[in-house]
Amino acid sequence: MTLRLTSAQLAEIEAHARSTYPEECGGLLLGMARQNVRTIFSILPLTNQRADSRHNRVELSPLDYARGEKEAARLGLGVWGFYHSHPDHPAVPSDFDLEHAGFVDWSYLITPIDQGRAAPSRSWTLREDRTAFEEEAIEMLDQLED
């Protein structure tokens, strides 16, 4: 699989992650999936609902997810992924990430924030057997084509 998004969308994700540092942030990736490519058309930043361990855990409320589904439907899109930050930790899924990954057909974009600065993001997909993540390519676009 390939995750396709614009540099402006990635900048929006990085800004969200920097704004919540040293806590994790997260959000939904709204777009379309065709021929092993997920193209993201909209980013939906959400609030970390986790009460504890916010520096290394992110939790989204079911109401936020429902809001994401509703917004995607309004735009004629689907929810095709989840992004979150890893403050002072590499862009590699943790055991917690694996345990809480919801969908095998999603992209899981991780943006590391090292000492308040964004480092290169990486994206992952969950194996069908849910035992591990596999890295997927990220294709950066200047702008999206209709």
C-alpha cells in the first residue's frame, strides 16, 4: 500500500503534534482508497482523551470517531487512517499501538516530535492476522488531483 498526501497536510499534522508536545496527539485521515493507494483529502485533528500517560498514549473518543465518519460522508470520502505523534520516540509502532489498532485496511501515520521539532513521519498498515505492522510508502504531493 501507499499513503498519498500533500506537504500541506503533513505540515498540518506536524503543527498539531508540536502544539501538544510533550503529549501525544491524534487524528483521522479522510480520503479514498483505490488500487493499493490511499489518497488523503482531509485531516481531522482530534483531542487526546487519555486521562493518564498522555506522553506516550493517545485515545480518541467514540464520539470523535463518529464525527469523523460523518465528516467523511459529508465530503464523499471515507475514514482511511489514523495519525498520531510519538514525542521523543521513533516513528515505529509500539506494542500499545499494535494492541489498539482497529482496522487492517487503514494507514497508521506516526509523526515523531524530537525535543519539540518534527522528524520524518512513517506510515504503517496492520497485517491481516493483526500480529504486526508493515511499513507502507508515503507519496508526497504538491497538491491533490481531483
